[in-house]
Amino acid sequence: MQGEGVYSGTPSVFLRTYHCNLSCTWCDSKYTWLDQDKSKAGVEYVPMSTATILEKVTGYECKHLVLTGGEPLLHQRSALPVLASLKKWGFFIEVETNGTLAPMPEFVKLIDCFNVSPKISNSLVEAKVRVRPAALREFAKLDKAWFKFVVCDEADIAEVEEMVAKFGMRRDRVILMPEGIDATTVLARSRWLVEACKEKGFRFTPRLQILLYGNTRGT
């Protein structure tokens, strides 16, 4: 089930890619950063052909796919055959991305929803690495793009506001999400963040997977 964003609560199949061009301090999938020459196949990752991916994804009674990572846009060209086949079979396709890489036109055509999660300073990643103006402006032009920000404290709201104004993001497509890998932290931050969303005209998203299952892989 999709646990975050505008389609939160939707039964979904997740396809996770490996490698990321960022290293956010609070990342809950750091195992995807691993160098595949050093990590263990079958534990940290599973190599799959296009045919195998299609067989596994279509094996579920669900036609809502979430392509996540790592950073899936590092692999957007190689993902085209898989996504094109799934679209022909009636799949709705979401993509989770950090917004540092602009999507190719042929990739955009296959995607129904981009969940763009630009990183702010609470990620502890240098601004010049995590903020790529050209890519963010390209996403801001897309009607199918939503912008999801991870928020730790009230000071983060001002930084979100700056990015929204600078890159022309529509306020009604900005979603704020509490950072946290345990239910206690997520709920505590949710209480004041909901009020901030009401005041600022932003959307709020929980982290259903954390609230229901904790920080557990495969949920």
C-alpha cells in the first residue's frame, strides 16, 4: 500500500531501484546506496531482467505501480520498456524522485504521477548537490507532478516556502510530511505540521507504513 503522498492508502506494487545521487541523513532506505560490487545479491538487491520484472509486477492483483529507489530517474532510459508494457496493460504509474534529474519526454509520457521530494537543509546534503534548479523548474511545469517535503521542525517551513516561490511550485500541489522512522515521532510531528498546512495552504501526508508497521522493509 502506498503510505505517502496524494495516493496514500492506495493498494500498490513497489518496484525499487538501487543507487542514489544523494545521501540524506534521515533516509529510511540507505541500503539502496550500496555499491553493487560490494553488496550481497539476494539480500541487498536482486538483479532482474525486463521479463522477470514484468512477471513479478503483474503477478499481483493490483495495477498501481510505485517506482521508487534509490533514485529511479538514474535508470529512466532502461526503465522505458518495462513501463511501456505496464501502461499497455492498464497500470497507473507513480514515480518517487528527489527532483535532481529532469525526466526525459518519453519517460514523462508513461508516468501518471511524479512524487517529487526536493531535499531541504535538514537532509544535511549540500545545497548545490540537492537543489538542481533546471530539474525542479521542469517538474513544476508538469500537471502530473506533486512536491513532497520532509519536515523535522517548524523552522523547515520557511525553507519550503522559499523553494515554492523560487521554482514556481503550485501551493495546492505541495505536500508536507513529518520525518520519522517510528510512530511516536511521526505522530508528534504530525500534530503541529497539520496546523501549519492549514495555515499555509499546503497538503499534509502521513507515513502510513511507519504508523502501521514501523521501519520495516517490505511493508
